[in-house]
Amino acid sequence: MKRISFLILTVIACIIFAGDAMAAGKKVAVFVEGNLSNEQKTMINNAVHGRLSGNKDYKVFERNDAFLKALDREHDYQLSGQVSEDQIREIGERFGVDYVIAVCAVLTRDDQCSMSARLIDLVTGEVLKTCNASREFENSSTITALANNVAYRLITKKSR
């Protein structure tokens, strides 16, 4: 009888802990590229992190110096200045995340700020969702608002 009780308690504990692990969310890193300054890229990164931190489906991980250096090395190999999805996957896998949100932000000569984002599953390499948005660039608040909008549209289930 004690063995059966112990077995039942063990199964219940496993179910509870598995539920907690599932509720923890998907591990995500954020990568920002484009022709912006480092300060502007940091603003985008912070806005996306802020949007993700309020979403129970995702658990955001900070980009550390090693992550940034690895991305910079990958950039050096690219003539176009953009990192391929395969390279983003490899870097994300090395740092223990399940997904990467890759944001490309560009300020055009006609004062438009254009931002696109992809949610990439690192296991399969599948791009799960993409979104694009543009606004007339007025000041740094334009970048933050646009990043918030893109991040919201990328992670919300209501958006296509």
C-alpha cells in the first residue's frame, strides 16, 4: 500500500511540475539589426523586451556581451550586412533559447522608419510569424512606438 501511495504522489508531483514548466513560457532572445545607431537599436531591444515581459507565453532572455560579439562576427561575414536565419538559429541555440525575434529597422532617406520582425523557431528553423510597419520618423519616440507595435503584433494571437 505504501508503494502505491508513493507512486501516486510521485505521478501527481510530476504532473504539477510539468504544468509549471509549460507555463514558464517559450525562451526567446531578441536580435536587432539595421542601419540605426547602437542607441536606437538598444531602444528597440528594450521596447521588445518590455512587451515580452508582460506576456506569459514568452520568457525573454537578455542579450549578453557574448551574444552580441557572436552576432557581430556573423555580420562581418555578410556582404549585405544582414545575418541569415541559419546563423541566427545557430547563435540562439548556443545560448539556450527556443526562439529568436529578429528585428530589422531602417531609417530611409525620406525620413521613414521601417521595421520588420520575424519569430523564428530554432528547433525547426520555421518562421512562425512576421510583421512589418512603417512610420514617419520624428524623434526617438517614433522608434519606441514602432517597436512596441511590431512586438505586439508579432506575439499576440489575435494578429495575423
